[in-house]
Amino acid sequence: MSATEGTSAGTRLVKGPGMLLVWLYGVMSVGAVSRSIYQIATEFDRAPLAYALSAVAAVVYAFITYTLVRGGETARRAALVCCAAELVGVLTVGTWTLADPSAFPDATVWSDYGYGYIFIPVLLPVTGIWWLRRSAARAA
């Protein structure tokens, strides 16, 4: 695949709803990165699992933001895999925080399925998967 094919209109991911996804993932990246850096630097011993999971969420959000902005078929596939992994993470951590609250003395970004973030963490990967699959169908 040539460089021009990777950015053709058919594989551009930041148009229409894709632009909103980039914006939301960008905001979540900044929020999760800021939160995890502060918590790890100041109070890591209080809830190491929760703060480490918030850092993982930050990396996931930043990577998806990057791939959406980058565009192209390879980036779309990488973002799709990462959105699926994010959804598994949100559902796993969300269920874990409800089933065993004592394991999380402090909340993560994905606690209670993103309740502290107006459920955006559980809605974002679902929307991302939908958009990325739709963009692939349009490109084909």
C-alpha cells in the first residue's frame, strides 16, 4: 500500500462521526493521563491496582486517538483491535469493581463501567467499533 492509499478519502477516519470520536478519545486521554500521573506520583501505595489500571486506560485512549488521526487501513485495524480490547477491559474492570469493591479502594477510569465519567468509557469503544466497521465497509 502506498502512502497516498493510506490517507485516501475511503480510509480517512476523522470525518463525520469520526471527528467526534477523535475529540472524545483526546479528552479521555488527557483526563486519564493527568489523573494517573497524579495518583501514581502522590498516592500509589493507597490503591496500586486502581492507579495502574487508570494508566493502562490512558495508554489505550492515547493510542486509539493516534490511530484515528493517522488514518489508513492499518491504523483502522489497529484502532478496531484496541477498541475491542478497551471494551473487554471496561466490562472486566466494571464487573470486578461491582463484584469486589474492596479490591479497589479508589476508583479507576473504568470503575462501575465508567460511572464517574458519565458512562463514556463503556459507550466510547462500542461507538468506536461501530464507526471503524462502518468506515471499512464504505472503503470497500
